[in-house]
Amino acid sequence: MKIRIKRVYEPAKRGDGLRILVDRVWPRGMSKDKAHIDHWVKDVAPGTALRKWFGHEPARWSGFRTKYRKELVANREAVRELSALMKGKTVTLLYGARNTEHNNAVVLAEYLARKTPRKAKAA
């Protein structure tokens, strides 16, 4: 399994493999046709309270990572669902945030990479 990370607003490319949106909220201004999303696994995204608390503020990044990982551990079913979709495939985790370094897909990819032998890679 190869994990990539990409903003949903970037054009889809052949090498993206399976494109999975991992945000709880649909990206603003993005049509389903333009997004080229194969699956939307919103249950694996951070909870609403955590997402609002973080607000994509880099100063809260460390706390967000810790809290989101705890949510992922507690949300085993959603992680299992995502892992089953990804098994043996090249996957691009899609997110809507503007910040390419501080977003839930980065944390999720790190979390999934620790559970599997391969590392996450930005697209």
C-alpha cells in the first residue's frame, strides 16, 4: 500500500490511484465531478469539536495531532473501513484545508503508515 496526500482542489492525476476524501465536510465550491473522488470516508475525519478547536492554527498543531490520534484509536471501525479500501493499492488521501502541512490527512497518513510497513508520501 502506498499512501499519498493531496488537496482535493489539485487536479486529479493518473498516479493518484484510489482517491479518498477524508474530511467530515464536503469541500467548498467543489463539484463531485471535478473532485474525482472514489470514496468519501467522513467518519475517519476529526470530530466536529476537535476540528473547530484546531481551526488550522499551526500553534495548535501538536495538540491536534495528539487528540486526533486518540480519536482514531477510539474510532477503530472507521479506520478498519478505510484500511480495507486501501489494502494493496496506491491511495491518495484528499483534504480541503489550505494548509498543506497542518491538516488531518497528514496525521491520518502518519497513523496508517505506522500500522503498515510503508511510509506516507506527499503527492
